Amino acid sequence: MQALYHWFISKHRLVNFDVNITLHELINVPLVSGTFFVKWRLKNGTSTTGYTHRAPISGHRVEWNQTASKKMDLVIGKDGMLSPCELHLCIRQEMNQENPRNLGVLSINLAEYAKEGQTTRRYLLQESKSNSTIKVLDFILNHSPTLLPTPLLILCFIR
């Protein structure tokens, strides 16, 4: 189902994309027990949500290797740049059938990676008390023949 804003935006300002996001692993987890999952949300006018399967921790590491795919339209703003398309990840921990608690969150603007094609990156969790990092593969395929200006990609390297 198309978002309501598509009725008000001309078709020459919409660009079709295939977005494939693979959540590989979470490392440097300072815990030794529990199961973990990721709740993800893709916001670009239409809201798409999903969950990974629950995976146990082993050696301070959690592996999912799970892919989420979505066809979507991004809007070219009046300034000629792609409008933001935010991927929000919330990493949750379950212990003994209790309510899940947040380990950390991550927000990624996928519009910054529209020119990159396939990228694999590690991100430090935000709003977290630990230095855990999550490995994410972004694969974005543009169906438009035009080259689009994208927002500036902010690079932060984790060693």
C-alpha cells in the first residue's frame, strides 16, 4: 500500500529502490546468558517493521545472519537530494521469559548509502551502557537511470 504523501508528489520526484538489509552479528556483549533479537523499523513515509529470530549469546557474541527486503520509493527533495529514509534498530535481550530489555539502539539514514550499492559496516550501539557493535550489510539497488545526489555520508571508523 502506498503512503498518502505519494498522492501529492509528482512521479518524476520518486525513485524506486530495492533495499536488502542483513543483520549479521552483535559483538562485545558484556553478558554471558540470555537470548537476543533485533526489532527493526524502516521509516520513509510508509512504516515497515520486523523482528529477527531469537539467538543465544555465545562467547560474548550473538549471530543472526538474517535478511530483510523491501521495495520502496524515495523522494527527491526540492533541493535535489534524496530525502531521509531511516532504518531504526532496537537490540533487545530476554532473560527467563521476562519482558525484554533494551541493550541499545541504532539509527541509519539509508539515503546516505544510495550510491554505495553494497556496504558492510559495524556500528557502535547508541543509548547503550556497553561498547557493543552490530555488523550490518546494506544493499540498495536503484532502478532509476539517473545519478542522484545523496546526503553526505558521515564516516566513523571503529578499530
